[in-house]
Amino acid sequence: MSEKPATRAKAESQKSKQETEKIVVRLRALAHDLSNSLEAIMQASYLLGQAKLEGESKRWAQLLESSSEEAARINREIRKLLRSLSGE
């Protein structure tokens, strides 16, 4: 005797939800790890900004600061999206 189509569809839907949740959990872990790395980069960037840099060195420090801030903003958006997908 074969499964009813509605039962099969429900089982496939549940499996799909479970797979999606596994992906979300893994992506949240990666986003958390990225946050930790970005924190160290942003701290170093801040310290470089406090130094008396000139010329090219100052421009590189400013690029590091603005790029790390943008990466942190993107990471926050990713985490926000992942929270919404997991229903928090």
C-alpha cells in the first residue's frame, strides 16, 4: 500500500523545514565566528586610527576602518535575516 499524496507532501515539507533549519543554524554559527574576527579587526583599526599616521599609511588605516565597519554592517544584516528565518 502506498502513501497518500497529502501524507507524502507533508513529510517532504517537514523534511525541507528541518534541512532549512540546519542550514540556518550553521550560517548563524559562521556569522558569529565572523563577528569575532571582525571585532579584532575593528579594534586594531581603532588603535591604528589613534596613531599619528601620515600620508599613505593614514589612507590605508582609513580604508581598513571603513571596510571593517561595512563588513560588520553586512554581518548584522545577515544575522537579522537568519533570525527572521528561524522565527525568533
